[in-house]
Amino acid sequence: QVQLVESGGGLVQPGGSLRLSCAASGLSFVNYAMNWYRQAPGKERELVGIITNTGVLTNFLDSVKGRFTISRDNAKNTVYLQMNSLKPEDTAVYYCSTYFLRRRVWGQGTLVTVNS
């Protein structure tokens, strides 16, 4: 059974920073690409970015490019989303995800609220 657990969300002021974590279990983490998604209130879930199994970054959302970055620590089975210069429009539930046996696996999400 594959499980993904996000953490690190909360309330932050505009211009602030947060680092989200996603801890994975039930898979050989080193062999899998990991994705970050987000879903704002009343909006569709959208892909933020991807980190491959070899650490290559790709497919960043245009609105967050240059402000967000993804990293991974294979020894800890964890992927991170570092978010800087946060804006109110970044407010959303953030999810990590991967593919396992041709199925999409999701975490439960962590809420990020950007407001003064």
C-alpha cells in the first residue's frame, strides 16, 4: 500500500515563505518521479511541478516559476516544495502525487493560506 502524507501548510503573510513536505511509504521512492499539485477554492486542481527520480525539475506552473522549487531527499523518502515570495493567489490545498502500478496516488493535502 502506497501512502503519501503532506505537511507544512499554514497561515503566512504575503511575501513570506513556507516549505511543504511529502513523506512517502510503500514504494521504492528512489525510482519514482514525484509531483506537486494545488487546488484553490472553487478552482480546478492544477499541476505545480515535477521532480524526476534523478532530480530533474520540469513543468512548473507559470505563475509560480522563479518562486517555487522542488527537491527530494531519497534517504528520507521525502519530497519538498519550497515556496518563496508568497502571494494571496497562492492560497490553496497543496497535494503531492505519484504513479504506482499505472494508478495515480494522492496525499491528503495540506492547506496554505496567504493573507495579512
